Amino acid sequence: MTVTASPEADLDAQIGAYATRLFETGLATLEAFTISLGRELHLYDHLAAEDGLTAGELAQQAGIDARYAREWLEQQASAGYIDVTAPSEQANTRRYGLSPAAQECLLRPESLASIGPLFDLLPAINRVFPARLAHAFRTGGGIAYADYALHDAQGDFNRPAYANLLAGDWLVKIPGLVQRLGIPGARVAEIGCGEGWAAISLAQAFPEVRIDGLDNDEASIAAARKNAMQAGVGDRVKFEVADVAGELPGQIVTGSYDLVLAFEMIHDLARPVEALATMRRLGKPDAVHLVMDESVAEVFQAATENPVERLMYAASVLHCLPVGRSESPSAATGTVMRPATLSSYATEAGFSRVDTPAIEHDMFRFYHLIP
Ligand SMILES: C[S@@+](CC[C@H](N)C(=O)[O-])C[C@H]1O[C@@H](n2cnc3c(N)ncnc32)[C@H](O)[C@@H]1O
């Protein structure tokens, strides 16, 4: 005899599963804030000390209140983000530490495992949440990129990929490009360069290359200049504030670049077609024009299990779509820019074809635009 669940029991099970999912999402969100707080106060840096720390030692070294230090340590250890290295019934003598794996994920800015910057997005989103974001949703308006002040988090998030993969894994997949960048006088332009980590990595990999990075966010350009100086490539990598969908600074000579890059920025623009047309104008007739944007699916899918798609939709709702709509009129693209959308923008900007280079990455998709 087959026993089938009654419709009521079936609905109860669905409610239970849905409630569990929401609970887990809420819990993860609250814990994410505690990680963000730890990063803000540099608590993980102190915990990386060889013998670990008691709550009192952490409080003293990090300059925070001892009772708060104890609560944060207990919360982090209870959630399994940090370790108890010397157990004790006494809260004030218990020692805590950060495992080598946690250090790699939270404290190594160039590690491919560096995921800490994801938590630095929370204070940035908080600057506009909920009032300004809700207002944008009600009115169809936007929020300027600068108002989030998330340029450091953005830069840190992509820095590991540029430091480890850009030259050696990605650009080698474009025939002849690496050889070309090795020739004295080779020049690269990057639009929407943010804090400059891609340009800096390129300059380090190709000692002959000179690079111009453009971005309309003043804080990003200030940080990019500082980063380039500290990396020792400030003489070959220059950064300028410029709206790449508008007029370019006088020192930027169109038709003079061998490689023109737009990394994770086209989807943010109110005027993506104008920016792509700028890329086309910047390059020599035989230049490589390379766009990197999110590795989203080709078509919308409900209840997707793809975490990249879900991450990009969340980023779009909270940040990228409002940023794109901070100018009017706007293409209102959003983070989830499908390949067909980028191709239609490229065609409108005057490119004849969009090729897909054989570059594989979980988060990013690459487009080689052919003039
Ligand atoms: C998501 S961030 C990516 C930054 C950098 N490429 C990276 O990978 O970290 C997008 C960047 O595009 C810049 N941007 C947006 N609109 C722009 C415009 N019209 N002109 C120049 N830069 C722009 C933003 O200021 C921001 O730095």
C-alpha cells in the first residue's frame, strides 16, 4: 500500500523548509556583521599572534573594551570562526587564536582565498541602507558610487585575481598579446580602473609597459596613485580622474594603446555604449580590447543553485543598479549583465564582433571585442 502525505502535511513540510532557509539566511547575515566588526577593529590581525590571546590581551592590544572583547571572542569561537587555543572554565584566562586557514582567508590581501573584503561591503551598504535605497526604489532614482564609499572593499576583492591570474593565466590566452606587451613602448589603457590593482599587476609582470588608468571616482584614483607608488611602478602607471563615457583628459591620446581594458565596470555605467566607444577610440587599429564582467548565466533561471548568480543579483539590488541609475538617462543594466546584453552594447559602440577568449574563472566572464 502506498502512503501519500496529506496536502496539509505537505504544506507543513514546505513551511518548515522555507522557515529553516530564512532562519539560516538571517543567522548568516548577523554573523557576517560580527566578522565585519572584527575586520573594522583589526581583531583578526591581533588574533594571528603565535600563542593566541585572552580577552584582556585582545582588548589591550586592539584598544577596545575588555567586556566587549570577551563577548566577541566567545561569539566567534562559538560560531567556529576562531579557535580556542587554551581552554579554560574561566573566561578571562581562556586563549583564542586564528587558524592558518582562517589567516589565509581573512588576512592575506593577495591570496586567492582572500574572502574578507566581502564583509567590508556591509558598512558600505549601510551608508545608504535602508533610507536612501528605499527612496531609490520608490522613485526610480539612483545613488552615486562615491556615496557608498566601497572603493577599498571593491579594490581588495579583485586584487588577488589580478595579482595571481591576470598576466600568467588570463592574458596568455589571447594569442600574441603577452609578446606584444613585452615590446618597449607597449601601452595599456584601463577604463574604470578603481584602486589600480589590475594596472599595477600588469606593470609588475611587463617591465616595458606603460599604463594609463581612468576612473571618475576621486577616492579610487587617490588610492590607485598611492598603491602604484608603494608597489614601485608609479613611474609607468598613471591614474587620472575621468568620465570614460564623456570627454577624456588631454594627455590621453586616442589610437595609441596596444591593450584597452574594462574590468568589472561596464555593468555599472549609465552609458555603457559610450564607454565601449571610448575603448574603441583609445586602441590602435590592431589593439586588443578586453572586457571582463560577471560570470552570470546566459538566461534568467529561478531558484538557481549558482552562488555567483545569487551574489551578483544581491549586489545589483543593493549597489550596482542604484549606482547605474545615479545618472539619467541610464541603460540601467545592473550587475547581472548577460552576454547578449554586452554584445548588443558592443555592436552599438561600433565593434564588429565579440569573441570569447578561452579564459576560465568562477566569477568573471571575458569578452574580446573586435573593431
Ligand atoms: C565595480 S568597480 C571596478 C573597479 C576595478 N576595475 C576593479 O576591478 O576593482 C567599477 C568602477 O567603474 C568606475 N566607473 C563607473 N562609471 C564610470 C565612468 N563613467 N567613468 C569612469 N569610471 C567609472 C567606478 O568609479 C568604479 O571604480
